[in-house]
Amino acid sequence: MYQPAVSASLKRLRELAGDPLLVRSGAGMVPTDTGLRMVEPSASILRAAEMLFSDARGFDPRTATTTFRVAAADYLDPQFLPQLVAQVKAQAPASQIEIHPLTASSDYHAQLAHGDVDVVVGNWLKPPQELHIAPLFADRIVCLVANDHPAVKRGWTQESWLEAEHIAPTPTHPGARGVIDEFLESQGLARNITARCPHFGLLPPMVAASLLVLTTGRQFCERFARELPVRILECPVAFPDLVYYQLWHERTHQSAAGRWLRERVKAVAAGLRPST
């Protein structure tokens, strides 16, 4: 867009907003408070338009320039996100893909609703019903400990497991409890968590260098048991399987690009299923 057209569009926006939107600051321009408040809604509209026009033209991954946004924690499998990125780029080489973390400050419901992300991948004891959901696979819950952990030789009871020092991921959002602690609470139990870390991939090395206990899916543990001085032990609590899902919003449910991305997520997850 040429400068005269930009100026005309800005003038029209200022009239509609009743605000200058941009004001001079030194040699440049800075947004007003009203202008700043318009940034995120405008970006959301542009993202929705990107999906709309992509579908209107007909989605072809070989030529698509769509930006795909996936929110996922790193606990599914250390190979999941690398393989997902590789598959998307191999089949849609002109596209872009962004990986967003599930952190304590993120609200994936709002991110999906606003179009900030297209798909969320994770596990939930009771997955949210207000979003579209598809299971990816189930995994058995086990414990990962250092080779010299006392439980390797002695074993443990439910009581000694609960009293052991545990390491756990930082909750994905304020007030959240992971599936392990949600289930324990439903059984009237609580474990002794003495360490937390938001980066799930760093937990196994911490376990290897301490007497901490990591309780999570076997598939994740097996990846690190091949590389670190750690041992996989059965858990003395009868947990249900961890079920991993992908979630998406109604806004992208019928989108051809959105369906293509969800198929890629499904295919990569299927290729990483744990051996039985």
C-alpha cells in the first residue's frame, strides 16, 4: 500500500475511533492507549481472514502460505514437536509454523477463541467439553528415578511413595493441578512435591542427579532411560492411563487448513505411540 493510501486509511480509522491512534514521539510515531487496545482485536480479525481466504481459494499444502500455530507442553514425547514441525514443513514448504508453550500465564481457551493458536495438545483428567476434542493416544503412568534411588532395591508401598520427594511440572495456568495430583486428590491422597520446573524436558536430568521422583507417562520416560542413569519403576498407586488429546475451537472446525493441521498432529502422534 502506498503512502497516500496509508494516510487515507489512517484518517478513516481515526474518524471511526474518535482518537488519533498514532502520535508523534521524537522522530517517530507511537500508538495511543486506544491504538494499543485495537492491536490484538485487529490481529485476531486478520488471522480469521487468513483462514477464510485460504479456504475460499481452496487449501493446497504445496502452495499454502498459512501460518499454523500449535500450543503444546513438552511432556508428550521429546520427539513430537520436532517431528510435527518437520512434517508440516515437508508437506507445506511455503507455510509457517509457530509453537506456543502452555505456561502458567497462558489461557488456552482464550487463545483458541481469539485465533492466537489453532490447536492445543496436552492431557487432561477431564478434558474441557466446550471445545472440539480428539484423542491421540493413551500411555501408562510410571515413575522415573535415579539408578541409586533406594526404591530401586527396596521397592515401595503407596505410603512410602507418597512420602518420597517428588518433582512436578509448574501448573499450566493459575490454580491448575496436573492430572497426577487431580487423581490423587480424588482419592484423598497427596504426594510430597519438593521441586517444580516449567520445562518438562529438564525434569529427567534433575531426577538423575537427585533422589527426586518423576511420575509421568512411560513413553516420555523411555526416551530418557536410554540416555541417562535412571530407572523406570512401577507406581504403587493405580492411576488411570494418561490420555493425550488435541483441542480446537469451533472457529476453525470447518477450516480446510485447520483440518489439515489436525491430521498432521494425529499422524505424528500415531507414529510415536508407545510399544506394548
